[in-house]
Amino acid sequence: MSKSPAPERLNHLPEAAMQSSFSTVRAYLHVIVFFALTLGTGFLPPPGITEMGMNILGVFLGLLYGWSFIGFAWPSMICLVALGFTGYAEPAAIIASAFSHPAVLFTIFVLAFTTYCDKSGINAVMAKWFLSRNIFAGHPWIFTASVLVGTLLISFLVDGVPTVFLISGILYSIFDDIGLKRGDAYPAWLLAGVCIAGVLSFACKPWAGQNLMGIGTLAEVSGGTAVIENITVIAVALPVCIATLIVYTLIVRFIFRPDVSTLAHLTREYLAGIRNGIEMGRAQRIAATALAVFLILMFLPNILPSGSPAAAFFSKFSMTVAITLILGVLSFIRVDGKPAFDFHACSSGINWNVIWMLAASIPVSAAMSSDGAGLSRMLTELLHSFASGGNIILFLAVFMIFVNVMTQFTHNVTIVLIAVPLIWNLSQSAGINPVGFSILMFLAAGAAFATPAASTVGALSFANGEWIGMKRAFQAGILGCIGGIVCMLVLGLPLVMALVGI
């Protein structure tokens, strides 16, 4: 005789079925809205722009909606094809231009390279070295600031996501050893700060995220006349991001005021134990050398005397060329009888959502800023009315705050792709330096972490309910962003004015 289902299970079945049905209906509604925006916007009367511009605007709006509510991969595919039927260019040419763009190729290779660095163990070596300095013994706030700055620097050298997980894992062990528990205030603020440092690391890298796309877009819309040097981005962003983390540490110390008495157990002997766990073998030394060579190839063209034979030679090593050469050399170097770099093994680190997002954003951004669309001209005239009516520094400050706030709710690449063509057109009419303006905008877009939607790395803070909690994640994110904006205006703006001008 078969058993009848338990009453409590029967009670849950309708609720589960309803939730599943609701999720399905909501997913289909998002798909309907996506196609309506992508394919239907062109049928609306154009408000001062061309018919082609309306079709392109529909593709752009559909892309934003798809990224926000559906995903990155298939909405990007559909929008790439749809762009080919707007009158801007042929579909095959658009797809070819998207995936042959240096930014897309470089991102594929650099994601594989950062996965290699993580697998080699060099990330763990750097993390343990940073977290085991003797100066931390008896100085809890030096320890706090150093952990955050160390996370920023390691994430800058490799990748933010594995670094945040790695640093957090080491901190969990430290917390358990010295008696700090889940739910305690100090671990929550420190772990939230680690996530913030991971977010800020992307703002410092010319070869990642919104910086990579923004630099390429500015070069394209300006016809190569406005070029942002890698070293200039780092010279502005790195000091601002370090200052932001120091300000965050001060906020935690003097506003949140967690109990740090337990950190007295962080003795020199304990820190020496962490250092003893550092293993720097052949695999780690090779990875460290590869990382150093990559950074040298990025910086040398900007440091060597302009016009010298050495500068001419090293200028051939673009980011894509440099990373391709490094991966090629690593592939024939042997460690324990195997290649140091195994592309198949490291391909697991290639995030295809990121690749499709970049591939779709490049031609859509170019189409949005094209003369035939008329979109940039209309928006530039609107911005020019604000820029010409008052102090230019005040306008820049307000624009940076606006970009930062908008990035809290949408992807920073999206904001950059909209803003860069506007900045270029505005610079032609208002006399603003597009290079300096763009660097400030990249920084504002990259320093957003006040909401879960602002950043993938920042969202890790909101997802860590066990140690951080939603309330503390929001508090840390909001106050940290306010501190970051202050640092951008007080430090970033003068640095840009000194290096490239406004």
C-alpha cells in the first residue's frame, strides 16, 4: 500500500508551483520588453534625430534592458544582428568588427592569464606576504588599512574576484584563531572593505573593465587624436583609490567604532606562522616573472624618451601583443614536466558573459556616436547648455557625482559607452580636455559599490550574509562611496589638472 504525501508537503506544492510559474511569466515579460525596445523603437517618431538614429537607439535600449534583466550573452547576440538592419552597416561586418577588436581579444587572453596566476599560487604568495608584516602586531588600524591596500594592489596585479576570495579566506582563518565570530562588527567592516578594494582595483587598470572600453572608444570617436596613456590612468586612479580605502578605514574607526581588542592576539609569533606558510617554488617564480614582464611592457612606451629607437620598438607591444607573447612563452616553459601555462585548463576563467558584453558594446557605441545617427549631437547640445552656463570645475564635479550615482544601478561599461562620445563632442564645443575629463569619468564609474547592482565584486559583500549582513554592506558601500567621491574631487581632480589638464 503506497503512502500518501505528508500534509505539509502538499501545502508547499502549490506555493512552489506558483513561484515557478511567476518566475517563468516574469522571464517571458522581460523577453517581450527586450524585443519591443530593440525592434520597435525605430517605428516611433524621431525627436530631432534621423530614422537610422531611432533604429540604433532601439538596439542600444534593448541592449541595456537585456543586460539589466535577462543576461549578457544572448541579448548581445540578438542586438549585434539587429544593428546590421538599422542601416548603419552590414550584419556580417558588424560581428566581424566586434570580435576582431583588440579589447575583446585582449580580454580573452588576460582572463586566461589571471586564471593561470591564480592556479600557479602566486596570488596566495602575495596575499600571505601582505597579511603577515610584523608592523601589524599591536596596531589594529594599521593592519586594517594595510589589508585593504594590499587587496587593492594584488587585485591590480592579477584579478579582483579571486583575490577577494583569497584574502577573505585567509581572514576567516585569522578571525577563528584570534576569537572573532560571525556577526561581530570588526570582521564585517573589514570584509566589506576587502570587497570595496576589489572593486576599486578595476578603476586603476587601463587594461580592464570600463577603462579598457573607454580608452578604446575615445580613440575611435576622436579619430586617434585623443589618446589616454596607461601610466596616466594609473597615476591618477591608484592614489585616489588608496586614499579612498584610508578614508574608509577612518570611517570604520571613528564612526562605526567596532571593538578591536581581540586583535591583541595578532602577535609577531602568529604573523611569523603565516609567513612560514609561504611557498615560492619554480611555478610561483615563473608566474611572478610573467606578471612583471607584462607590467614592464605596459609602462615602458610611456617612460622611454619619445622618438628613441627603444621607445619605437616597445611601442609595438600593445596590450594584446604583450599578453599573446607572454602566454606563448609560458606555454613552452616546463614545470614538473608540464607546460607552465595550459590554455585548456585556464580557459575556465574566461567569462563569456564579459566577452559578449564587450563585443556587443563596441559596434553599438560606435553606431550611437556616428554622424548619421544624430544622437550624440542632440545630447551634446543639451550638456553644452549646462557646461557653458557656469564654472567648468563645478560642472565636472556634478557630472562625476551623476556618473557614480547612475553606475550604482547599471553596469559601468554601459555608462562609459554613453558618456565617452558625449565628452568628445562636448570638448569640441566647450573647450574641455577630453582626456582629462574621460579619466575622471572612468574613475567615477569604477568607484561604485553602494548597491548589489553596482559591481560583481561589490555584490560579494551583499551576498556574505553570514559575516557581513545586508545592513552593514549597504552602510559600508554608501559611506565608502561618499568617501570615494570626496577623494576624487580633492585628489583626483588636481592630479588630472597637473598631468593632462582640464
